[in-house]
Amino acid sequence: MSPTEIPTPVKIASTIVSADIATVKPVTDKGKPSNDLVFVGKLPRKKECPGITYEIQPGQHIQEEPVFMTISNMEFPDGTIRPCQLFFQSATETHGSWVDLLARTYSRVWQEARIDFPAWTVKKLLQTTDARGGYYAADVGFVKSLGHHIGLILEKHCLSLGIKIREKIPENIQRILATKQIEAEKLGIKGTLCPKCSHKKVVRLDGCDTCLECGYSKCG
Ligand SMILES: [Zn+2]
């Protein structure tokens, strides 16, 4: 079947003995086919999947013991290597129930295999906050919550596989930010919390607040 064909219903008269994954081109709101391939159905779990385990140290007020997060990858029908399973392990059960739910849900969604699913699931985690306050993590900087921390590591994992989660800052903006960074360092200006990316990288220069991390800017 060609990737542009939409499967039509077929009456099944005999017993199903095997199944395969169909690929279709999704149609965008404007009626044009999207470049993203969508796979219909859940991919079968492979017997062996290579994975990476990350040690996540939450803030002391969240949990003293580290959380170990394992992400396994597999090759999808379009030839890309993407995450397919997520596991958590920790010496305590403080966050056991919600991280277990997260792992089960994300594993299922990733195996559902829509090409934009890894990015979508990570973006949702990056939005999570904790009423008890965020903390500084040695590996990723300031985080708003344990969920945000997990999201940043997942993002790093996805980037290592070539999956882009957030828009890259254009080069001309990067140059402006680098100039502002040097200026801020000279003047000894300490960064404050960015409302967009949550890094403590917002500096006030020339009447504008600018985040040296993500480029967020507010003047006046
Ligand atoms: Zn920012």
C-alpha cells in the first residue's frame, strides 16, 4: 500500500492470523497532506530494545533519594529511532504512583507511533509546576518540578535521537543574546527567572528584560 492511500474498511470473512502496521499521510486543517507519517495501530513490542538509564536527583524538599529513569528506543516503520518504553525506579515510593502512571501512559502512547508523539508528550511535562517550589538540578539547571526535570531529560534524550522538541533560536537572535550575555557579565547583572523557559537567565539591559536562554523579551 502506498503511504498516501487511506485504508478502506474490508469485510473479514475468515479468522485473522496475522496483522501489519498501515501507514497513511494525515491531512492538515487546510486539506493538504501533512509531511508527518501516521501509523495506524499500536506497534508490536520487540523482545529486545536498547535503552539508557538516567539518574535524576530531585530537590531535597521533593525527595531525598534519586529517581532512575530508563528510556528504551526502537526503530519505527519509517526508519527513525524513537523512544518506545519508559520505566522509573527509586528506593522510595514517594512519587511511585504518578511516575508509574506516567511511564505506562507514555510507553503506550509512544508505541502508538504517531511521529509527533514524543515531542508532544515531552512538551506537556515541560509545563508542569510544583506548589512546593522548584529547585536547581546539577544536570539541567533550574526546574519548576520533578515533572519538568523529567521532561528536560526526555528532551535531551530525544535530541540525541534527532527528535526536535522545541524551536531552535535563529542565529541572528543567538548573536544578540551572546552580546547581551557579555554585557550582563561585565555589569555583574544576575539573571532572574524566565516565565517562558524557567531558567534564571532574564537580565535587564537597555530598558528590556531578555532571557539569555530562550530569547524571551519584554520591554518597558
Ligand atoms: Zn527563557
